[in-house]
Amino acid sequence: MAKTSAIERNKKRERMAKQYAERRAALKAIIQDKSAPPEERFAAQLKLAELPRNSSPVRIRNRCDLSGRPRGYYRKFRLSRIALRELASEGQIPGMVKSSW
């Protein structure tokens, strides 16, 4: 089990990324627009830099929904490899069976 503070910090980052997504996208569109005047593009870069760092989606870490483990994460199931194996062994994941050959 991961530290509760690390899990909560990541949840906070997810909330902030969702909250600032529109502002961030608008500023990035201005920065990417080559026809805009350089002063306007530079001002947009400064405004983007003023936004909170945790509002960037890049800072969000993929974590297991059950244990909060950051490593060995399967995106399809949103689980770590350990939690996935335990649930599959119990038959909780439909269609997943233990392999044998």
C-alpha cells in the first residue's frame, strides 16, 4: 500500500489538471499560432508559466486504484500487476483465466 499522502497528492493533481484544462489549452493554442504577433505569444507563455505546476497533466502519476502502487501499472484495468493477479486468481475479472500449457 502506498503512502496516503502520495495518493492524495496525485488526486489533487488530477483535480487541478481538470480545473485548468481549458485555460491551459487556450494559452497553448495562442503559443502554437505562428500568425499571432510575437508579443502576444510571449505574453501567453508568461501566463502559462504563472499557472500552478500541479495543473499540468504531465505531473499525474498512474497509480493502482486499489493499492495506490505506482509501478507495474496496467492502464487497461487501472490496477497494478499484484492487484490484477489477486483479482484474476479469485475470478473477479471476467474473461481472465490462469494460463497453463
